[in-house]
Amino acid sequence: MAMTDISKLCWICGEIATTGEHLHKKTDVVAMFGDKFSKRVVRTNLEGKDKKFIQSPNSKELMFRNNLCAKCNNETTQPFDRAYVMFADYIRKNLSMLTRELEINLNLIFGKRDAKEKQQNLFRYFAKAFGCRLHDAGLSVPQALKDIFGGANYGNTYRVCVCLNSEKLGGLSIFPLEGDQNERGESIDYYWVQDNGWFTVVHAYNRQIPSEYGDEWFGKSKRIVVGKWLDLP
Ligand SMILES: [Zn+2]
């Protein structure tokens, strides 16, 4: 019997992956460059290489290859995506205030009544994006990350920091996935950065994030102390 290639399966539930999650969220891309691009949008890696020209917010280049089944991508995780869209929209609209205060009060974004559930969903969105990045690199997604989808009772191996960008970036970039290995060559931690134009999200699994990028957020506090992204190229 032929083995099924694990990279072709949905990393959340194990069904065949038929849809690709966005590597760059479409709402962020539209906010940065508009619905119809009036000039060419370029995406590069951190060294400014591997240049890709993006024609529209619907470009395949903005997606991961198929990595989730339709149910997980469209149904199960849609509330996560929606919480993120509200979060990103709020930061864009309040950037100068946030740059002064360096703190995000999630109650102001989600409303006091729904804040707890939606802030959990926001954290799950980050875990989803990070899981997609690992899966895309051919790595198996740690169970600790999947546990975050289940409920409030998950560990604290995975965390994010949110940094405000000093200025809106003029293009898109892809950051490398970093990680350390033990002496047997097995991955023991991961680190990744996702740039969203006005702000940057730093993801880490089993590893601390430097404090200048903000306070580590585990999805449990309603306040996020943000950092300033100092050394973007
Ligand atoms: Zn699935």
C-alpha cells in the first residue's frame, strides 16, 4: 500500500488538504495596496532576493500550497480569521495612539462581552498561521499547537509578540523559519516573523522572544504590551 504523503494532508484533522491558507492575509494586502493594484507589488525574502511580482490580492503567490481541508479552513477556523481581521483593522486605525501607549486593550477591539472568546480566537489564528508555516516547511506541527484549538486548557510552549512598525512597508516580505536542533538533529524550537504592513507578529515555540519585541502573549491576558520593530531592513 502506498503511503500517503503527509504534506498533502490537512495538518489539523488529517483529511486530504484541498485548500490553501493565506500566507499574507488578503485583508492586510488590500489595506496596504488597495483592491486593484495601481502599481506592481513586489515580494522578496529578507535579503531582497527571490523576487515575485504580485498581480492582485487574489494571487496564488499570497497563499500557502494546499495545507488544510475545506472544513478546517472555511468552517472550523473562520472565527479565528475574523478575530484577526478585527485586530489588524484596529491597529491600522489606532496606530499613532498605540505607538504612544505601547499597549493594546483587547476589550476595546472585541467589546467586553465577547472579549474572552474572541481573544482566544485571535490567539488561535496566530497558532493557525504558525502551524501552516511549519507544515509548509515539511515539518510536523507540534501537538501543543493543535491543543490551542481545543479550548482554554493548553500549555505555554507557544507564544507571540506584536510589534508596531515604524512606518508602513512598501512591499511584502517573507521571513525565514528558524529553529534549533538537538545533538540528534531533531527540531526543538521554532521562531518565525510575519509582517503585516503596520505591525509585525513574532511567533515562537519552545523559545523566548526578546523583550524589545513586546511582552510575550499566550492568549490569556486581555492586554498586549507591544514592542517597536526596530531593525527591519
Ligand atoms: Zn481538516
